Amino acid sequence: MADPAQIFRRIAIAGNPNTGKSTIFNLLTGMRQKVGNYPGVTVEKKTGRFFGSHGEAMELLDLPGSYSLQVRSPDEAVSRDVLLGRVPGTPRPDAIIAVLDASNLDRHLYLVAQFLELDIPVIVALNMVDVAEKRGLTIDLLALKNSLGVPVIPMVASRGQGLIELKQALSRATLHVSECKAQLPIVLEREVAALSRTLKCHAGSVRPEAMLLLSLEDERLAAEVNGNPTLLAEVHAARERLRLSGLDPIAAPVDARYAWVSEVCASVVHRRGEDAHGLTFSDHVDQILTHKLWGWVAFVAMMALMFVCIFIVAQAPMDWIRDGMGALAKWAGAHMPEGDLRSLVVDGVIGGVGNVVVFLPQILILFFFLGLLEDSGYMARAAFIMDRMMSRVGLHGKSFVPLLSSFACAIPGIMATRTIENRNDRFVTILVAPLMSCSARLPVYAIMIALLMPASGVWSQAGVMLCMYLLGILAAFVMAGLLKKTLLRSETPMLLLELPPYRAPVVRGIVQRMWERAVVFIRRAGTVILALSIILWALLHYPKPATPEPTQSEILSHSIGGRMGHAIEPVIAPLGYDWKIGIGLVASFAAREVFVSTMGQIYNIEDAKEDNEDLRTQMRDERRADGTPVFTPLVCLSIMVFYVLAMQCISTVAIVRRETNSWRWPLFQIAYMTVLAWVGAFVVYQGGKLLGFQ
Amino acid sequence: MSADAENAEPRSEAEPLSGLQPGQRGKVLAVDVPGSMRGRVMEMGFTIGTVIEVVRFAPMGDPMELKVRGAHISLRKAEAAGIRVQRV
């Protein structure tokens, strides 16, 4: 990789959401990508390197999709701050690639109008020219280039067309700042100039800063100039003068830019034929997918298909991994001398990590589906359909996407809340997101369902699984409604949601993101889970009882882990759990999936004979002192309910701490979810017993 | 329809965007969206003089889907009520 000092040009790639920005980013940088974070916020900073047409090293920064520099969400704030050179450690880019959807220049040129005000060279990547062509739009490229004053590269990024031309444009020795701009009303221009003189910041970004401040709504302005009363007073005075001269400071720049956009479009975009009101492909699809009846059918069918695939398609690769781990453990067992070290490697490391890695196929399938739904444009329709329901509990259709992603993992779900504009709504979504059954619960559900109904078919097992998911959803809704009425009271937020045209998803992009997730998951298995497995192994084996030749259950009972399990037994006995399950609960406080590996370790210790019996059989045969089975159906259900509702994930705690910027919220979240879990499990177990179940 | 009848039922009167039916179109006269989202509503294309088409209502009757400057944007009825339009 090139020396950072030798980077010829730093380029930012920006545009509205759903323009194919990431596809172009991937095309340019291939696998040479780096994902990090911006200081203070958790918005992903994606950078990549590539070489220009003459071999110049370039750095490309993928900015989050945004509609405007007048930001409304943390994601958009990052784009704005980078372009204004406000972010420490991220130099102001030397050029911007503005990615536009050629079939909707009317709207997408608005952001370009703002970029042109930034005094940074802009290169327009006019993406999806094929779609525009199909819709009967002819775009006069030369006229567009002349009206914008910047290079315009027509592209079909999904097929790699236009890449060479884009690279050539980026490699030019000098890039010019365009002279073309939207003409602002003179009074406004005068105020912007006056305010610019008082602002102290990067020389090139003074004017856009002033422009942004003048046209900010009062609610946001206060936050923006926080701690600078003189500036605030000056902005207010300037606005008052504007209002007196009959200008609305918020509407005026928007009107001016759109007037300019309309003028450009009128000379550049030509429609063929009379089909201006004709229905597009997306319109036809939406007639079904947002239909009063078929819309629901399609929605339910898609969700059902996703979960069925997770359970059926993932089965074979999961078996391979399980067999592989089993063979590895056997091999290690056969080649190591009897003793604690062998036990550590076989039970602790291979068993602990293996029981978690097994779930990789399910996680990948889930991410594949989520990627497909997102990239095809369906996710926005799901938000559209679900908004009415979400707004009942005071949430937003936009909260649907983070909550759906939380089925894979709460961490990307919580990160996806950054598109939610209102702080309180964002926090409510963050607080309830871990109630959505994430993939780490799958191992727990899977083993409990296998114990609960060993003889049943895949469909009825999937049915129980579905109930657990539904319970999580119900709990999330109830809690969201409660939180919105109490701690995080606010109006039901405004919905302003774009329904982008449907597109064939670029499978390569989805697979790349799946790969990234897989790496994160495996790294986690190799670090956090590995460490926890070793610690757990030690907790379950030490200290050793003083008696000579102790039996395996004496070792377990005497160990620290065993004592912890005994210590919490009074609290969990009303839920139907014995002290061994208690060990599992304690151990999985850091990560839910550890429950399964803990159970594996516990029963491996107990099971003196080294046979290949799998964990399920061992658990089924487990008996209490009085000879009754430990894992009765009711206990299995109670455990599942506990895991649906409990917050047991250190990584989520960390991300909530980062996203809410305080310890208050993650601690509150742990507290309320633990209480909820205990009460839920208590009701299931005791209620079930009252009704005469076992 | 006679000229008188047209005058008796003036078409130029401002009405809330939420009152339009799917397929109907209106020209924006005023954007009175409360709170901090007013600027963003305009930036999404709801500027004065723009013609907006109601595409459909969501399966549960709310929100509504609107076609603005070639893009499809969804707004709740309560919010769309703040956008006053003149039917065209």
C-alpha cells in the first residue's frame, strides 16, 4: 500500500441514498478497503485506495448517503462535516465525485447545487444512464457538462461501464472549481457574505458554513452554534433583516437551488414520446407490493421465506461445521496426553468456539436477505407498509429497518438508527432493538426446541421459533410505547421517506458485505468467545476439590463457576432452573451464544465416558436429584423466554454506550431487560405449572 | 361545464394535500410543516409552485405516497395536511 504522503489526491464520493454510490466505490477500490470510525461518532468511515490512469495513488472516502448538507441525521452530519473540513484526522477532500441517478436529475441535482457552493472541484458520475434511456429520457451530456461546469461521466455502475472514463477524469493534473452556481437572491447573498466575515474556520468553507447557519431551523441552530451567543445573535439579526425584506431564510436558498435545477433540467433532459405519465416498472411492482391485500401477503411471504431459508438451507453447512469441529476435537483428544491441558483444548477451546462458529451459515443467510431487501428497494416499502403500526407506539416507519436488522444482530441494527432524525426516537429504537431475536439467540432456541420437541418436524419446530421471534417483537413494541410515554417523551416523529425505484441488487456488493460480517463474526469467535471459553473452562475446573480421585460432578460443584451457579440458585429456582443452568446464565451475560458452549462444557465434565453423544442427548438425559428430568418442556420454554427478553451481550452494551454517549442508557437497558426476562420466565414457568404442565 | 359553474366552485382554492385522492395532482401554495423538518420537506422537492401527484395510500390508510419531481416520497396524512395545494 502506498505511503500516505504520496497520495496524489483525496476524493470523497457522495450522493443521495440509492444512487449506486457504494457500487462505484467498490468498483474503484476493489478489495483495497478499510473500515474505521470517525472520532466521537460511530458512523462507519469507509476508505479505499486505487490508482489513477497514470498510476497515481488516490484515496477514496465513501460518505454516507445524504439528501442535503442541511443535515437531519448523524449520518448526514458526517458527510457535511467531512466536506467542510471539520473532522479531525480527515482532511478536506481535494475533489468530490457526486453520484447522480440519471433517471431522476430533477431531484438529485439539488445536492450537486450544494456541492458547487462548497468551492471544491466536483466530478459528476451520472449513474444508471441505461435506466434513464429505457424510461425514454435522453440526457444531453455536453449541455449538462456546460451548465454545471464540471466533468460529467455517464455510467452503468452495476455493469462496470464508465469506470475507465471516471478514472481518467479523476487523474487530470488539475481539477477546477466550477463557476456555475445557483443564483441566490441578492439580499441573501449579502447576508451570507457579511456572516462569512465573522466566521473563523477553514478558508474555503466559510461561505457554505454561513449559508448553512442562515437557513437552519431555530431548533437546530441553537445546537449548531452551541456556546457561541454572539454568533447566535448575529444569525438571528441577519434572519430578521431577511424576513423584513420579504425573504423566508429557510425557503429562499431551497427555492433558488431548485429554480436553478429546473433550468438545467429543461435544457438537458429530453423526453421521448408522450410517456411522461406512463407507469414505470417500479410503479407496476408497487401496485402489487403496496396493495391493500397483496402487499401484506407479499410482506409476510418474504419474512417467512427468509426464516425458512435460515433454518432449512443453513442446515447442511451447519452440519459440516459441527462434524468438522467434532473430528478436530477427536483428533486433538487422541493426540494429547490425558490431563488438564487436553481438557482445555478439547472442551474449552474447540468445544467453546465450535459451538458458536456453527451458527455462521445462519448469520450469513440472514445478512444476504437483508442486503437483498435493502438493495432492491423493498426495505423502504416495508417501512411504508409498517409505518401505521409503528406510529401507534410513537415510532417511525424508519425504525422498522433498524429493528429488522436487529434480527441478524443488534449492533448493525443500532448503527442503522442513525438515519432517524429525532434524538428521542432514535434512543427508543436503540433501547428496544436488542429485544429483537438476534442470531446469537438462535443457538439457544435451537437446542431448547430440540429438547422441547425432539420428534417433531421442521415446520412445527420453526413454528415455536417463530413464536419466540413474535414475543420479542411484541415486547419491543410494548416497551417502545412505554418509553415514548415516559422517559423519552416526544411527538410521533414526522415521516419523510423516499421510496426509491426497484433495482436488481448487485449480488457482488451484498456478498462483499456478507464477507465483512463473517470476518467480524469469526474475529469475535476467535477473540471474545475464545477468551470467554477459556475463562469459563477455568471457572468450571478450578479450584479442584481436596479429595483424592474426585468425581466429575464433585469437580464441577466445587469450582468457582459451580459455586456461582449455586449462589444464584435461589433467584432462578422460581424460573425452574437448577444451579447448572445458573452457570449458563452467568456465563452468557457477556454473549448469549456462550450458553450453549457452557452447557457443552458442563456436560462434558459430567460425562466421564468420552463418547460422541451430542449435547442434545446429554441434556435430555440430565436428571435432578429426585430423578426427574431437568429439561422439562416448561423449563425449556422458560429458558427461551428468558433469552428472548434478556440483555446478554457485551458488544451491544458497548455500542449503545457509544451511540448514546453515556453509560446511563446501556445500564438502564440492562436493568429493564433483565427484569423483563425474569418476570417473563417466571410467568411462563409458574403459570405453566399452575395449568398443570410439566 | 359552464364558466359560471367553474366560478361557483373555484378550483383555485388552497386545500390540504392530504385531501387529494390517488391520481390527483396539486400545485404547492404553502409549506406549513411544524417543527424542525420544514426545510427538509422543501429540500425533498416540496417547493412552492411544484406539482405533486398523490400515488396511493399505504395498506392501512396512512401514510401516503407522493410523486414529487420524479421521486416517490412518503408522508403521513397529518403532515401532508400542512402542505396547501391548488388542484391542477
